[in-house]
Amino acid sequence: MKRLLLSAALLLGVAGPAWAEKADSYKPTNISYGALDIDDVKQVTVLTGGVKLTRGTLTMTAQRAFVKQTPEGFQQVTLFGDGKKATFRQKRDGAGDLWVEGDADRIEYDEQAELVKMFSKAAIRRMEGGKQNDEVQGEFISYDSRKEFFSVRNSATGESKPGGGRGTMVIQPSRTEPPATPPATSEKK
């Protein structure tokens, strides 16, 4: 477990600039779906049939979703894969074509806290220019975009349990290989 936490901290250290595009929080949310049920009293919307939620550069997909509006006007979204993966993708702040994407059986997004929680068979990947850089996998991943901090745990409950499984991580090198030097030639005179 210590190794997993150390590895997660290492990935956080090489993560570079902020993950979430900050301007997305001021954009409208557009949702496409197959069917919709709204409970105005409870401020809950239930969407089914290939749900796609878009807000600025943030895109989330699922087979089914619940959207709850808090009294303060913030959205809390729970996405269910229902046999497929629920997904998210968002542009990261910073220069260039930087993205973060992930998938899990269930994803919870809290707009007010700017917190994403991913449950069961979760994975997050950092992308640059369409190429995958780093990836972390585990049964539970929580990402706080305000603090640029994430946690990985070995059970879908968000707890670390002895013997509960292991996560994996791939960290690409941040430096590039030096250019090849041509072989030395010997000239005869």
C-alpha cells in the first residue's frame, strides 16, 4: 500500500499544470439522452439511453445518469455505465493540446467541490497531442481539481483493505532521448 501511495504521489509530482480547464465551470451544461424524468421538488433529473453531458471542454458519457441540483445551484452528477464504462474527458489548463480522460463503472462529479470520484475498474490517463502519457488504474480514484490532488484505493468503497487488490501506474519519461550521434569515421590519406 505504501508503494501505491508513493507512486500516486510521484505521478502527482509529474502531472505538471492543473488538470481541469478552469473556464469550464462558467459554461452551460448540455445533455443529450434517450429518455428523461425530472422531479422539480427534489431537484433530481434521471437520464437514460446513451447519456452525453458536455460543459465547455468537459464531456461525460454513460448509459444512465442522475443529476441533482443543490440549493446553492451546483450540480452533482452520478454516471452509470450499466455494463459499459462511464467516461469523462476534459482539456487541461496550460499551453498545447493537453487532456485528461478516464473511465469506470460509476463516476460521481460534484461541481461545487470540483471533485470526481470513480468507482470499480477505474482508470485516468493524461494525454498530450493525442498521445497517452501517464495512466493510473485502481478500484477507486478520487480527483480534486482545486488542489490538483488524487487518491487511489484498492476497493470500490474508497477504502484501502488489506489483500484488497493492487493498482497499476505507467509514468512516461519526461525527458527525451538525445539525438543519435553518427559513428566516427576514420579517413585515410
